[in-house]
Amino acid sequence: MAETRQAQLDRVNAAIAAIEDGTMQSFTFAGRAVTHINLDVLYRERARLEPLAEREARGGGMRVRSGVVYRG
């Protein structure tokens, strides 16, 4: 089973916290090594995952109206 969006978000948040407080110098996410130098990558990933995790928690997904796919 694929990892949930919330689990991904939790890992990203843990990596951000660890890098910001100096306990971790790098983190591997989606096959990429992320360091404090490119912490902005983690911030962008968090911004991408937050709404997806919220939608997932509500049981959301894709729905079709009149043959048009809406995400939400």
C-alpha cells in the first residue's frame, strides 16, 4: 500500500524540524538528498502536501461532474 499523504507530510515536517534545530544535516526524500542548503525544497514539498493531506483526511479525491474531472 502506498504511503499516505499525511505520513509523507509527517516525514517532511520531521526533516524540517531536525534540520532547523541542527540535529540533522541531510535527509533523503523521494530518492533525493536534501540538506540545509536546499531546505526550501522541503518547504515547497510541505506546501504541496498540506492540502493533499487535508483532502485525504476528509475522504476526498477526484469526482466527476458532467464528464469533467474535479479534484477536491
